[in-house]
Amino acid sequence: MNSQKLKVQQPTAPTRPGTVVEFVGVVKEFSGMRALDGFNLSLHAGECVALLGPSGSGKTTALRVLAGLESTDAGSITIDGIDVSALATSKRDMGMVFQSYSLFPHLSAGENVEFGLRMRKIKPAERRRRAAASLAMVGLDDHFDRFAHQLSGGQQQRVALARALVTEPRVLLLDEPLSALDAKVRVQLRDEIRRIQTELGITTLFVTHDQDEALAIADRVAVMRAGNIEQVGTPEELYSRPATPFIADFVGLSNRIDGLVRSAWAEVYGTSLALIDPSTPDGPVTVSIRPEDIEFAAEGLAATVVASSFLGSLRRTTVRLGDGTILFLQHGVRVHPRAGESVYVIFTGAPVSTEPVGPASVAQQQY
Amino acid sequence: MTGLTANGVAHAPSRTVRTIILGLIGVIFAVPIVAMIEFTLRAGLVGGYNVDRWVALFQSGFTGVYRPVLVALGNSVALAVGTVLIVLLLLVPTMLLVHIRFPRLRRVLEFTCILPITIPAIVLVVGLAPVYAIVARMLGSGVWTLAFAYGITVLPFAYRAIQSNLDGVDVKTLTEAARTLGAGWGRVLLWVLVPNLRRGILAGAFIVVAVVLGEFTIASLLNRVNLQTALVVVSKVDPYTAVILSLLALAFAFLLLLVIGRLGAPRTRTSRRRTNVKGQA
Ligand SMILES: Nc1ncnc2c1ncn2[C@@H]1O[C@H](COP(=O)(O)OP(=O)(O)O)[C@@H](O)[C@H]1O
Ligand SMILES: [Mg+2]
């Protein structure tokens, strides 16, 4: 055991600088359906980008075209400036962790990790040493001889991560690697992936539909919608300055309220709120307001408490306004509104994002 | 056994139920075999039993009238090997290709492979006879050419055996994992797919061997000699000896399957693990 630990002390981090990846106008169609529709994204050297989006938005497809598991119909993908479109998957030098458990069932954990090294014709002794070091990195050094069916889901994904990293790939690709795991393991492994990624400085693309996961793990988050990227930014940027209500809704919780834009201000229930995008044209809009940007007050909008739930460090309360509109508030746990209680709420005035009211609802308004 | 418990079969029958089922099946299989043995031991019409016929057969050293049976046995074994090769080299790669790259063709492949079971051998021969006239002109009329016909008749059995294994393995993900790790298609096949499909492939091979060793109709109607046609010839001369030979053929097939099973048996995981744990401590 001790000797193994000592070996692990050697840095496993690749000495080469991180890799740059660039998607330019990538199009991928599946029998007429566009899974990627002019997809653009750059990964800077050594950064972890989370691809966040609802199911079916094309996240997996983006990852798979980068890995070479799917061909592209148009556009280019370059790695360190070199177009890889014609390169076979086996030559792209990517490490990939799949959503489903993907360990080879006929090989032990250690042999699984050795697989990539074996393909690269590394000698057995070195293979074994590096596999052991890689397993140690994910905290499984004493599981070398276990088979997949003897490992928990979380352990299997750890081995898969060790297997993906042992060859020191140029890019690490993770496709919802945590989605099959239970909540506690998910958070643990998520933090561990982040730690390892930072230590190795490996350029990483992390696909997920879970906003918490994306915000926690990534240097930058790219939010996808219908085969395209809607907004890219640091987690802080996305949360505090969502470009559209779709983002506001998807990244964090948001209230969606009917409002009106007039001379670069949004008017909601008689309150004027600053706009994140001041160039928004006048007209009826849907306004997104964060639950923490609504507060209880001595006077303001009259409302009735519908429900209030304790979330550990904070409390979330649902209230109904006089016109029936439902609002969520987020506040400290000391305030404990009771259902049925009459309260007043105000908007704190934080800048908001807006979306023009869709044609359908405009049409409805005309009647 | 380990496989069963490892997969955690939900409502596995109790020990007694299993024993009863096995016992019943054992009896059903044993009755005809015991009857055959009894028949070969009958001492003429007066009753009583002796082993004279067995002794006579072995003392004669399978010469004379029994010689063709040995030759025919050789033919049948060669045919079994040839048919297994056809299944391994043609059916397995085709199934993998369809499974991974052309999943839409799966129904077509399944239908094609199951089809032969719905066609009586005698009907098959009607179609095969003119085909074999051409085959004979091109490749000669050697017995081995029958392997082509058998390759078709065993398709349903081999297909089912391999497909059920294929359904239980996430072939697509394993293949993709191997490819991202640097394996080309050849290595994916040899290092990942074959090891994980070994059980299905072996089961398929078993059934193929069993079917080919027991085949009579096609060989007989196409005028080729195999084990079963030779036994029929002998039985017309000496029914007692024919039954003895049938019993021996049965024992031979049993041994053959046992050997194939041994060759392809998976590395015993438990013993492997034990040695490794010892090595680590
Ligand atoms: N192999 C495929 N064949 C046909 N359609 C596909 C295939 N893969 C993905 N799609 C379609 O492309 C769209 C995007 O899929 P995907 O990239 O898997 O989304 P996500 O990973 O964001 O859930 C979906 O509408 C999906 O149905
Ligand atoms: Mg997906």
C-alpha cells in the first residue's frame, strides 16, 4: 500500500499546455432534424466548459461530433488549430466518460484503466504503474482487481474517469457522467472531478442538464437551446445577467411576470425595474425576476401566502397576488410566513431580463 | 451458477423446485436412452440379457460392415466444424455490424435468420438440389459442401443464441468507449466484443454442432454420407448394432460439447480474485 501511495506522488499532470478546441458553424442533421444548427463554441486551454441545456437541445451531439463518434454535415472542428473532421475517433486522443456505465465487464478495474495504454503499446510494467496511479487519483487504488459488477455506480464512474485520463488525452469529455448516481454521491464526485480537472489543467467539456452541476463545476457555462448556444459566460454572469428569460429560467429559479418595457425601463405592477439589456424595444414583455429579488415589506403589493418551505439555509415562500399571479420569494429562515397570511411584497430593483411576448399571447390579447 | 447469483435473479426457484424440475427433465431424457441400452442387451427372443453384441462390436475393431460408420462420423465432425466456421465468420460479424451501424436492418436480419425454421428440410432440399448441381460443378461433390446448406438450417438457432447475448450487453457504449481509448475496429472486435459475447457465441456453436451431428434429411436426399445416413444403412442390416452405434455417437457428441465448453469457459473470476488479494496482502 505504502509503496503505491509513494508512486502516486509523482505528478500525473501532463506537462504540455492545455488544448484549444473550436467549433465553427457545426451542423449535424438526423434524418432532416437539426440536432446542431450552426453551433459555435471555443474551449480555451485548460478550462472546463459546461454545456447546459434541456434534454434534446443537442448537448450530447456536440460532444459526440468532437469525439468523432458522429460525423458533421457542415462547419469545422479544430483542436489546437488543426481541423479534425477527417480524423477517426481512435486517433483523436480524447478521454470520454459516458452517461451509462461503460466499463468493459470482462476486465477488472485496473485492466479497464490499462486498456488505452495497451492500445498505445505501452509496456506491461509501466502500464500497470500508470493505471494504479490513475486509480489512486480517483481514490480507488485498492480496487484494481474488482470487476464492474463488484463496484457501485459511483465507483464505476470513477474508474471510467481514471480510464479516460490515464492516457493523458488532449481533451476530457464528460456526458452527464453523474446522472445515474444518487444525490450525495453526485455532489461528491462532481467536486472531485472539478479538483482533478483543475490539478491536471486539462481542457474539459462537461455536458449536463443540471444547472447546479454546471454552475459548480465549470469555468464557463454554455447554455444550449435547440442546437445552438444561447449564452456563454461564467456562472456568475449567467446567474446575475441572464441574456434571456430562457436562461434566467434555466439557470436558477425565476418568476415570469407580464410587464411592459417603456423607455429602457421594465414596468411591473407599478414598479420600474432596470433592464439587463437597455436596448430592449418598447412593448409588452415577459419579465424574469429572481426569487431573492422579491422581499416582504410593510407595504407594497398585497398578497396571500400559499405555502412556505424550509430549504436548510433559506426558505422559499409562494404567494398569490390579488390578480391570481403566483410569485416565489426566497428569504432567510427566521421569517416564517404561515399559509393564508396576508402580506405585502416589493421588488428590490435588481436588473431583469425580458422576452417579447410571443405572437400567440399577443393574438390572445387582441380578443 | 455464479453468473446466476451475480445477476441477482429476482424470484429464483427454491432448491427443491429446482431439483424436481431437473429430475423430471432427467427422467424424460433418460427413458429413451435406457430403452436403447436395454434393447442392445436383449439376448434373443427367449428373454434374458447379455453384453455379447457390445463385445462383438469392439472385438471386430469397427471393421467390415461398421467401417463406413466411422468414415461417416468423420464426415459429420468435419461438417460440424465447417458450419461453426460459417456461423463465426459470417453470422457474427453481420450481426455486430447491423447492431452497431445499421440498427434499422435488425428486423430484416432477424426475419431472414428465423426463416429456415419454418421451412421443412424436405422442401429446402427441393430448392437446394439444383443449387448443389452448380456447387458440385464448381467445388466438386465433396461431403464438406453440405456445410453451406447446414449453415442455413442452423441460422435460427445460432441467431437466437447470439442475439440474446447481444441484447444483454451495451455493445454500442462499449464499442464507443474502446474507440475513444484508441482502438480501431479490429481491436474493438477482438478485445471488447468477442470476449463479452463469448457466451452467446459458444451457445450458438453448441447448438450448431448438435444440429449437424443429428442431421439426416438433407444429407440423405442430396446423396451425401454423414453419421445419420450411415446409421440408417447399418440398421437395415443389424438393428441391434445400429442402436449401439447410436449410443456411441450420442456419447461422442456429449464429450465433444463438453470439450468445447471447457475450451471456451470464462476465466474463473473467483479464483483469480483470490490469488490477487493474496498477492496484495
Ligand atoms: N442517432 C440519432 N438519430 C436520430 N436522432 C438523434 C440521434 N441522436 C440525437 N438525435 C436527436 O437530436 C437531438 C439532440 O439530441 P442530443 O444531442 O442527444 O440532446 P441532449 O444530449 O441535449 O439531450 C434530439 O432531438 C435527438 O432526438
Ligand atoms: Mg444527452
